[in-house]
Amino acid sequence: MKISEAIEKRRSVRTFDGTKLREEDARAIMEFAEKAKNPYGIPITWKLLDAGTYGLSSPVIVGTDTFIAGKMRRVPCAEEAFGYSFERIVLFAESIGVGTTWIAGTMNRDAFERAMEIAADEVMPCVSPVGYAAKKMSFRETMMRKGIKANSRSGFEVLFFDGNFETPLTEEKAGALKEALQAVRLAPSAVNKQPWRVVVCGDKAHFYEKQSKGYVSGDGWDIQKIDMGIALCHFELAANECGLDVSLEIAEPELLHGDDTRYIASYVLK
């Protein structure tokens, strides 16, 4: 399955059919996860966890007892790195017919962290159930998706800009970057907030986070920066699929922006 197809096809799955994850799928996911690097070069340890063995649960998940989780050290750009790497795994799972959904809060986190053997300087940002989607969603899942308008995304000209934050970027003017930006637009995010904003300046695409209140913890951990990592992943993978060679750099441009907007990183078209 092409990356663009996986991005368009994938949805968050919370209702599974009860079938145990096949051994060959579990092996393929873990082999891929071990190779799922990120442009920040930050190592992440991944594990498949059995709910019964570790006493794991999530009130929003039905029909699977297997989860994948990752842990890493708390270092600069950890959130973006985790979002990038985990989304690569999620898209791979989609390509082999395995359903997933990002979970950060609706789980018994203490049990998951014990299962992952989290050290004092480590963090387990998110987990995902893995399994096979049921033919019909549960009532709870249907209502959750309706509540966050899971199937809707902001328009192209709301999220992307041409040279500055005052000039919306049209699909026509996006040129070679159109497909990569469309992949960003389709990315999943916490409560579907879609915090990414991208300003295209010549051969560079500058990614910014438009912050919403309540997503930064007291110690500075920012859930929406994980969403930004997902957006970076979609952009790079889609750009590569279109034959574009892009590289990530962190070099903030001198662009005027609102107080609720912060620079994350830039992709350079080679």
C-alpha cells in the first residue's frame, strides 16, 4: 500500500473484532518499529503488551487485548520525535490491515508505565491498541467520533500560508508541495485540534504549532507537539513518495505570528 493510500484510508479504531493479533502481524510490526527512526535521532524503545499479563485497560477500547507502547528519555524535541516515529508505525500497521488509535489519557497509565518499566528520566507519551477492526463501531466510539468531528479537517487555506501568516496558500500555488501538504491536512491529532500551520517560503516549509489551552503540563510536556511530529511525518513521507528530496532543519525564520503560535521545524526542498 502506498503511503498516500494508507494516510487517506486510515481511521482511529476503538472497536475491534476480538481476534487475537496474528503472530506474523505482531512480528512484522515490531520489526518495523525497531527501524522506525525519526529525523531528530532520538531513540525510542517499543514493546507489544498483553493486557491480561499486565492488567492494562482503556475504557474506550473494545475487542483487543494487545497494545503497542513506546518509551524514551525526556530530551528536547522528544514529543515531535515520538509523534513522527509512532505515526510511521501506525501507517505501517494500516498497510497490513491492523487497526490502531492514539491514546494518551484514556487508559490506566500507571499500569502501562509499570509494564514499560519507565525510569525516572523516561516518559511513555502514548500507546495504541492493535488488532482488527470490527465490522460495526460501538455506540461509544460512534459518539466520540461525532463529538470531535473526526471525519472533518480544516481547509487548505486555513492551515497553509504563502510567505507569511497574512497570505493563505492555495492548492494551485502549492505546486510540487501540494500532495505533501494535503497529507499534513489529513493527519490525526488530539481531539482533532489540527494544531499545525505551515508557511511556505521558496524551497522551505516552516512548521508552526498553533497552541490550544490545556495541552501543556506543569513540567512543560506538550501533547500538541506530538501532533506536530505526526504532521512532519506525513509531510516527509508524502513528499518522498512524490519524488521530492526534503530534509529537516531547525532554524526559525523571522516571520511575524500570534502569541499562541510557536515555531517547530522546517523542511528544505533540495
